[in-house]
Amino acid sequence: MLKRFLTWKTVPLALLLVTIAAYGLLSPTLGFYWDDWPLMWFLHTFGAKGYEEALAVDRPFLAGIYWITTSLLKTVPIQWQILAILSRWLTSVVLWWSLKKLWPENLQQVTWAALLFSVYPGFKQQPISVVYSNGFLLFAMFLASFGLMVAAIRNRERYWHYTIPALIGYSICTFSTEYYVGLDMIRPIMIWLALSESPKINLDQIKKVFLNWAPYLIVLFVFLIWRVFVFEFPTYQPQLLGEISSSPLNGIVHFVYRIVQDIFLTGWEAWGKTFHAPSLSELQTTSSLLYWILVVGLIPIVWFYLKTLGNDQPEKHSVKPDHWARQAMLLGFAGLLFGGAPFWITDLKISLEFPWDRFTLAFMLGSSLFLVGFIDWVIRTRMQKIILLSLVISMAIGADFSNTNTYRREWNTHNDLLWQMVWRAPGLKPGTTLVTNHLPMSYYSDNSLTAPLNWTYAPENKSKDIPYLFAFTEVRLGAGLPALEEDLPIHQSYRSASFNSSTNNALVIYYAPPGCLRIIDPQYDTSLPSLPDAIKEAMVISHPDQILVDANPPATPPIKIVGPEPDHNWCYYFEKAELARQMDDWSTIVDLGIQALDQKKLMAQEPTELYIFIEAFARSGDWENSMRLIREAYRQSSTLQSDLCNTITRFEKKYSPDNNAAPEIDKTRERLHCPAN
């Protein structure tokens, strides 16, 4: 009964299910990443019309796309995640439809290519939903122009009926993003294949190819004139021509090497890495267990679907199977060869690692087509092909799921950072720059984090003068942040907005989970042993007085985006204790320490976070708890032995314990093997 329904009409549904399995299972737990945050902040601050000015600097035609989608979806993460999945699915369906137009009697292979395309593992930025939901909508327009072009060639009576929408979609995509400009060079090959079932190269055929390509060439030519001579290169410059002109031989050798390397990387290695799966010994971790359940469960399902699909509708190949495989490999290799042109010309790195994996978008079509053609050519029997494809598709889905899980974890880290920030700093003076060397998060830059920082501390701001800035010294030092010295101006553009202040208003932070966020205070943190050198160097421009300790109301992250305030864990008590110390309120620190101890929430992952409570208890005369925490810090890290022993001696001199405290102090000295005074 089931087999009767598994016809070619079910392919769009199968593509949807595969896309959901690869990217959608964790969607409710995801948020905004990378450039999503600035784009959402512009919407929140200026409305959808703000994109016209914000994107004018590099992609002015993209503003219209964002105006439409943001007007509908607002700033709700789950809605963007759903659109990202649907746009990825739509792109796969459009590819399937376009390839059907080219090879109408090779539906089996065309379906295989679309399935591989939908789970292509080289592109790992799918969860960056605001950017790539729009990006895939544009990609769908581009791929639709291929199918419409083929339909026009094979139906001359309705040539312009198909060509006009093809040109419109192609123009919108090309002028909005340059990612697929190189990929358009496969268009003449598709035209050549579409003109005849047995295409031959002759003068008449070349003329026909050119005439059918001409409308698209005109659009491409207009775009290149505009991009090179009118709009020029506002961001990435064409490095290749300069390199070749300065050293022709070395430049050409380097260029050829890059092409070969990147084709292998995106066309072959991307698939191979999906087989680097979590080992079975890691099944005790939830993520590894879910990975294997997903992969092992999918292999027989995908196998059954591919084996059964269209069994009652035997295919009549328009060309011999080997010929089709060669055509697919030719078209796929051309896609790999030309797809990277925009990035090779500008000497942009192509990698399978973030953030450079975004450029693999242009290689998805070529990689999927070439792999299907190669499998169809090398492997003889249909069943063997289906078994291998089922394994590849399922492993790719598993890899995509694992990749999405890294975004889920990072969203949690991001939200922890924001909540700890407002616990420690209820308010910030306008003009504050948060300075750090870097943060242990892959999918957020300082540019990304400037948006939620301003949304948190200045949610009502509608000015292009932004009041707060995040600055990583590894990126901004020597540029927007001139040097780690006082009385220096800080200027940073933020698309159509800008930040202007000085190093006198900087605040240095340190965040290394599972440790808590630290606002660096030169008065207390100069000798803190856990700080990296980069933070110690920046400490000279940290001004804790930028914090408004009695802000009313206190700042709150955008709850509709990041979710409600989490339960008060150890870091809550630590941040509130740090805030109390800034106000010289040691009794409050004692109360916080007792609350943490009583509620069994004293679980510091970074032992130096106990120091503030150690001192507070010593100040109050509670040497039992003070020494208890010293022993706990030593238990967590014996490398602190010398520092903790010195702390005991310093506190004895400073706070003069009574005789009742002596046994506890002596016991602690003995436990730490402190040298005799």
C-alpha cells in the first residue's frame, strides 16, 4: 500500500522532512548569531525602513528583501529559524524542479542530487537564520532562473513567458549578493545540454548557445559595470589582479593551487568529514546518543524511500546512464570551478570552519551534482548506489544536527553573558566601551555583541549615535581603539550608526565559562592569578565607576529574545557580591555567601571567585567559613597554594582574628602545607 504513494510527487515532502531532520530538531532552542543581531537591532531601533541606509554601504539592493521579511517576522528567533528551514527547503525543491527541466527522464538521479544539496555539510551557518533565510530565498531565485531558462529553450512558443521571470529572479539575486556571480558561468553548459538530447559542438550550436545566453549575459554585464566602476569595492578588494601583475608566475601558480585546493575541499572533503562521527564510547553524552539514534534510525528510512521511489514508474533514460553521469559530473565540476570565482578574485579564504564556511554556498550545487554523477558512474547496480546514498545522506544529516547543537550551546553561553552582565552592572553610563581580548564564542564577534549590549542598556534609543560598544582588543586595538592608554578617542562605525567616546569611559571585562563574568577592577584584580596577560594589559583603562550601581529600573536583556531570567546560580551570587564590593558593602557580601552556602549553590567552577567571600567572612570575624572556602579553593586548584597561604597571612595582619579562630587557621595552613611564618 505504502509503495503506491511513494511517487515522484512526494519528493518535495521528502526534502522537507530531510531538511527538518538536519536543521529543525533543535530550532526552538536557537537564537540570533553573528550578523543576525545587528540586523535585528536596526529593525528594533529604526524599523524596517532603516535597512535602506544600513545596507547602502555594501549591498543596497538587499534592503528590499530585508524590508519584506523583517516586516513579517519582527524580532522573534523561532520565526526566523522556521523561515530559514523553509527557505533552505524551497531552494532544494527549486533545484529539483530545475534539474527535472534539464533531465526530465532522469528523475532518480535528479532526486538524489536535490537530497544531497539539501543536507550539504560544508555550509555550517544555517542557524544564522536572519542572514541565511534571506540568502536562501535569493539562491532559490537564482536556481529558478536555470529551470525557467531550460523551459524557455524547450518551449519556444512561450519563450518570453519563461524568460522574463527568469531574468527578474536572476537580477534580484545578482544585484543583492555577489555570492553566485561565478556560478552563472555554468549557464551556457546547461543551455548546450538543453538544446539537444545528443549535443554536439559545432558553430551553429555555439551560436544557439550564445543567443540563449545573451539576455542573462546582458544582466551580468550591467551588474559587473555597476559593481566594478560605479559601486566599486566597498568591502573586499580584487587582490588577484594585483598579485598577478606584481609577480605573474607566482600569482598564477598560487591562483591555480587555490582553485584545486578549494574544489577538493568543497567538492569532496566536505562529504568525507561527515564520517568523522562521535565514537560509540561517547554514548554517555546526550548529544552523541542523539546523533547515533538519528543516523542509525534514518539509514533504513532513507534506503527504503530511495529504493521504493518511482518503482511503479520505470524510468526511460533520454541518454545512456553513463552519458548522464558524465553530463552531471561535467556540470558539477563546472559549478565547483566557477562557483569560487568571486572569492578567489578577492583572495577570500574558503574553509569548512566558521566564519569562512559561508562561501561554500556557491559550491553546493556543483558538489552535489558532481558527487551524484560520480556515484552513478562508478557504482554499477542501483541497489549499491542507493545503499551508499542512504549512508551519505544520513551521515550528513547527523553532521548537520551536531553542528546545530554547537549553536544551541553557544546561544546558552551568550544568554548567560547578558544576564551576568546585568546582575553585575544594573546600569552603564552612556559612552561605555566594554573591552576584552576575546570571548570563548565562535559565532559572535564584538560587532555582533554591540547590538544586544545596546538593546539591553538603551532599549529606547532611536538615535544613530549608539551609546555602548563591545571591543575586542585582538580586532580593534590600533584602529577604533587606538591604544590601551587613557584620554584616547574611540570611534567605531556601525553601518549607518556610529559610536564615539574615549578610553576614559572604558570598562574591561573577562569571561571564560564555566567561570563567571568579571568586571575588572584595578583596585582588587591586579594580582588575580587567573587573568590572562591581555586582560592585565588592558586593566589600566578599566573604570568600574562607569557602572550605575543604583540604576532604576535595572537593565534587562530583551526577554522576548533571550528568554526569562534564569535561576539564581553561583554566578548570580558572585556578580551581586562583586557589585556590593564596588559599593564597599561587605555585610551584603557576607549575606550572599551565607545564602549560597545554605542553598548548596556554592559551586564555583573558577576557584578565585571564592576570594571575595573569603575576605568578606574574614572581615566579619567568621573565620570558620573563611578558612573553609580557602580549603575549597585549594581543593579545586592546588596551583593556588602560595597565593592562598599569602592570603591567610595578609588577612591575619589586616583583620586580627581572635584566639577562637586560631585552630581553624592552623588546620587550613596544615591542609595547604603553608610554610611556617
